[in-house]
Amino acid sequence: MTIHKEGTASIALTALVVGAINIANFSYLFPVSTIAAWGLFIVTLGLFLFIVSFFRMPNRKLTLNEASIVSPADGKVVVIEEVEPDEYYTEKRIQVSVFMSPANVHVNRTPIAGKIIYNKYHPGKFLVAWHPKSSTDNERWSVVIENEKGSILLKQIAGALARRICNYASEGTMFEQCGEYGFIKFGSRVDLLLPVGTKINCKIGDVVKGGVTVLATW
């Protein structure tokens, strides 16, 4: 397991804050109450370990198959429905949404190999990521990746806690399947808009792994 590059500043800042708190803790609180001092130490240590774990990148065997559409994120499938897209496409698409809790790995991966043909950032609200309107009202970053089989629109959607979307894609660039194209901090959601007729291999409530679980095939 490694730590994602996006975590460097957050982990360093958390370490400084936790260190400062505990220097004061054991200098002033410990002589008064050892139980309270150790309790505060455990709480702050737990916070630090949580921040570190949030930016983890576990080693895993990625699913590489041109017929497979692989989950772009870890989390739980919360939406599978036919929708009228609000951007790029004019025809109906199948939306599959994966909700990422703060405990999930937050690396975002391309579900197929292909070329980035659309990339657009949308400022917006910070509704909870499972809210139905989060797909259209929240801050989000939309990317369309295309290959000879078709194209998929991916939306990185900010949630109530997620206030920073990192996107490494740009129009015209090529990505391998399961290539890292983004990261979302602290709880969020990723939507996939698939062609109608795509065979869906998951159901609502399924727990999925980014770069591993096959959501659909074409």
C-alpha cells in the first residue's frame, strides 16, 4: 500500500496540528489528569491515522478487459436508471452511480481504455452526495472517454464534505483501462453515463472496488 500524492499536504498539516496539540496536552493537561491526557492523545492519534488511511492506495490486481466497463471508484452502487443527460449527450443513457464514503479509497480510475474527448468543470452546490440533484446541482467535473466500442461520460461529484475535486485528464489524452484520472477528497460520488443497451452487471447496494469490479459489459 502506498499514500496518494494528494495526501502529502493534508497529512503533513494534520501531523503538525496533532503534534502541537499533544505537546500542549502532555505539558499542561497530563499533570492535572493523566486519564484525560491519554484520552486526548488517543483521539488525536485516531484522527491522524484516519487522514492517512483516507489517502491510501492499496495494491490490487486491476481488471483489464476491453469488453468490461470497470468501476471508476470504490464505494456502493446507489443509482441504476435510464436518464436524459444534462450535458454532452442528447440521447438517453443508463446512469450508474457509485457513492464513496470518507472511509473508501478515493482514487478515480477510467472504466475503459480510450481517448478523452470532453472535459469540463462545473461549479455548484455541496449537497450530500446521495441526493438525487447532486448529479446536476453539485460541484462536479465531467469527462467523456471514447474508444472503438463507444463512449462513457464520467462525473466526479463533490459531496457535503468533499470540497476538492482533482482531475488529471485533458482533451486529446489517451488513458489505459483503470488509469488514474482523478481523486476526490472526503466523501463523494462518481456517475457513469453508459449507452442504452449496455449489459449492467451490478445492482443497487453492491459494494464495488475501483479498477476491479466490472459494472457492465458491451
